[in-house]
Amino acid sequence: MSRVISSVSKSFSLRGVAFGLASALAFAAPALAQDAPAAQEPTPMVIDGPTPTSPEELLEAVRKGWAVERQEDKAREQRFVTARDEQSQLLAEAKQAEASREALSQKLEADYQAKEVQITELTATLDTRMGNLGELFGVTRQVAGDTRGNIEASLTSAQFGPERIEFLNKLGASKELPSVRELEGLWQELVREMVEQGKVVEFTAKVATPSGIVDRQVIRAGPFSAISEGEYILWDSVQQQLKVLGRQPPSKFLDTIGEYVGSDEEFAGLAIDPSRGSLLSVLIETRTLFERIPEGGGVGYAILVLAAFAAVVGVYKFVTILLTSRKVAAQKRNVNRPDKSNPLGRILATAKENPDVDREKLELMLDEAVLRETSKLESWIWLVKVVSVVAPLMGLLGTVTGMIKTFQSITLFGAGDPRMMAGGISEALVTTMLGLVAAIPTVLIHAALSYNAKTIVDTLDEQSAGLIAQQD
């Protein structure tokens, strides 16, 4: 019985030890896993062989597991030591590279300081040796800029293109001392511009027309005028291009082109613009009399209507009186054969048709006939006279209304901008001009009509007095 109890106690004691080992191993495993490197997963303990069925077998299995773990711990420790040695070596190499770079930086810094001192010394030496070359540099830039402006505005640029301007732009904007070649180039451009301004040449160039840019033959008269296909063309210095004018100058200037182009003489006349385009631009903007008529407003148009009506009446009466005068002159040469198609013929016919009346009655009949013919001859002449008087008065009326508009503009906008007053002043002047233009011809027409009519009337009076004197 005691042996049995002893065996059982022993069995329980072994089981307790095995349970304690297993518990210790369970608690030790997480600690070992925490001590392992983060990059490696803990290796679980694997018990080779059959599954333990007794405490002795379990104890033996645990002992074997501890042996395997000790070997793994040694291997892990060896890897840690190797990695530490490698990190130490890399640290040493990095410190060595840092020291090398630091030494190189100090050397470069010293070189930089030395170069700064050397540059300062060389700059001072350069300034000393340049002397008056600095002034030459400034003069060169100034001359290049002035020459560029003159060439851009010059008509010769239409022939030689933009290369000269690009060269002068580069030279004028340069911040370095010009070379000898650049100075020679500047001199050549100055000389070429002077020489070309004294020539009359023909060349092909692009000309801007209303239908587009076309190639044309252009004749350039120095830097003053350019002509192409019988018309003047203008150099646009902003767009650097020749362009056709919106309209040509008056014929007295335009006719010189045909005479010049068609001339075979060594010298031929050609109208030129000494202002190099300014006068030509102003000349083509100058409006003619017909272009200024709308500025006269309603008063101006009324004057023109009256003047036209008076002109029509005057021309009609002038033609009528002229024909009548010729018929009267022809009838005067043949008084014995009265022709009732003219005033004198009708008066002669009146005397011939009443041969038996006494002198007083015949005188009254002839006076009546002369008055009737005079009325016919002088009909509508009064209208021409009225227009010749009314036209200046209407012009004066337009002057007054135009000045009223001018003063209204001054009241509203002040006198600072003359363009605000230009409309009223233009109306005042244009209406005055139209009134005088209408009055002067109508006065002359009225004078001519009155004189011719009076001549015919005098002839009729003379012939009627002769007929009365012949009456017994």
C-alpha cells in the first residue's frame, strides 16, 4: 500500500514538475520573442518525434526544445554582433567622407575668397586701362540708337530690309565695349544711308493694298517720295512697310508721276515731300469743297437748293434771251416783212395791221405791245435777283447758328478741347462760304440777264418810236 502511494506521489510530483516547466516555457516564449530582432519572426519550438505520453517524455522533449532554442539564441546573437560591426564600419566611412568634404569645402572657400580679391584687382586694372574707351562706349550706344530711329523712319528701309535695324538694336542695347567690326558696321550704315538718300532708284518691294500685300515695282526719290503704278505710296515707320494711300493728292501733284515715268530726258520733274510723308498725309486729309458741304447742315443744303433753282432759271432765261436777241437782230435787218415769232416782228405786225389809225392811237397800241414783250422778257429774272440777295443772308443765318452751337459746346465742355468746338465753327464758316458761292454767280447772272433784256427792250422802244414817227 505504501509502495502504491509512493508511486502515485512520485507520479503526481513528476506531473507537477512537467506542468511547471510547461508553464515557465509558455511565459518565457513571449519574452524571448520580444528580445528577438524586429525583422525576424520568433521561431516556434517544435518537438520532434512522437507526442509525449508521460511526464518523463514531456520533460525530455522540453530539454530538447531548450537545447534548440539555445542554439538559435547563439545564432541570433552572432547576427547581432555582425550587424553591429557592419554599422560601425559604415559610420567610420561616413565620418571619413564628411571630413574629406569638409576639407574640400574649406579649400573652395579659400579659392573663392582669393578669386574675389583677384577680380576686384582686375576690374580696377581694366577701368584704369580703358580710360576714354568708356566714353566711346556711351557715344557708340547713343549714335546707334539715334541712327536706328532715323533709319526706321527713312524710306530707304523699304529697299534694304530690317537687317540694319536688328544690327543697330543689338549694338545700342549691348552692355559690352563694341568691337572694331561693330564700329566699322555702324560707320558703314551711316555712310550708306547718306549715299542712298541722294539716289533715285527702282526696286521690288512688298506694298500693303486694300486687297492684301503684293509685290510691286517701286521708284524711290531719295528719302522723300515713293511711287508705284502711277500713284504715291507712303512708308509706315511703325509697321515697317509701304502702303497705298487711302486717296491720292490733287491732280497737280499726281500728274507729275506720269510725266516723270514717261520722260526720256536726263532730268524730269517729280513732286516730292520734303517732310518725308508728313505733308503728304496732311494733304490727302484736306477736304474739298464738296466734302465740306455736309458740315453746313440744313441751312447749307437750303442754300444749295435755292442756288440750283436760280441757276436753272438763269440758264433757261439766258438761253431764251440770247435766242430772242438774235431773232430781233435778224428782224431789225428786215423790217418790211414782220415775223411774229419774235418781239420786234410782233410790234411791226401791230403797226402794219393798223395802217389807218391816228398817231396817238398807234402810239398807245405800240406802247402796250412793248410792255407786253418787256414783261415776257423780264419774267423770272426777279427770282435770280432774290436768290442773290437771300443766299448771303442765309449764310449769315448759318454763321449765327454755328456760333450758337460753339458757345453751347464751350458751356458744356469748356474751351480746353478745340475739337468740341470744331463742329459749330465748321457750320458757321461753311454756310457763309455756301451763301457767298451762291450769291456771287447769281448776281452776275442777274446782271447779264437784265442787260440783255434791257438791250432788246431798247431796240423795241427805238423801233416803235420810228414807226410812230412814220405815221402821218
